[in-house]
Amino acid sequence: MSLTALVAELEREVREWRQQEQNTLQMIAAITSPEFAEQAADVLDSKKHSYSFEAYLVLLGRLQELISAGMPNCLALDAVQTCETAETIINAWRLANAGDK
């Protein structure tokens, strides 16, 4: 693969990741608020952590799953930073709140 082709492939991948980021943030904003989506992007920003941009996208997706499952926004944002799976976090949250009903 030529250097030009490699650069083109990397640029395409970055565009896809940025599009995925925007789509996920828009979905988070739709179920919470634009302000919360912005806060989540800032808190999870890969430039502030030792994980990659790709891992940041995984965390955003996981955050969306947690919120969609009914977890309160701020609790979901804290929980997603544990890097546990969404299923594990949701199960633990439901178990902890089982007596509240």
C-alpha cells in the first residue's frame, strides 16, 4: 500500500469515527439535553485520558445504553467511566434499586 493510499485510508477512518461521535452525541442529546451531551463529551474526551478515541466512542455508546435503560444521567456518566460493560452496570444498578419499588 502506498503512503498516499495509507493516508487516505486513515483520513476516511477518522471521518467515520467523527461521524459516529456526532451521531451518538445527537442521540444522547435527544434523550437527555444538548448540555448533558456536551458535558459527557467533555468528561469522556480521550485527550484527557489514557484511552484512545476509539475507546471514547465505545464509552459514549455505552453511556447512551445506560441512559436508555433508565439510569439517571449523572449516575450513568460516572458509571460508564468504570469501563464495565453496559449490561454489568445496568444489572448492578437494577439490583441496587430493586428495593426502591
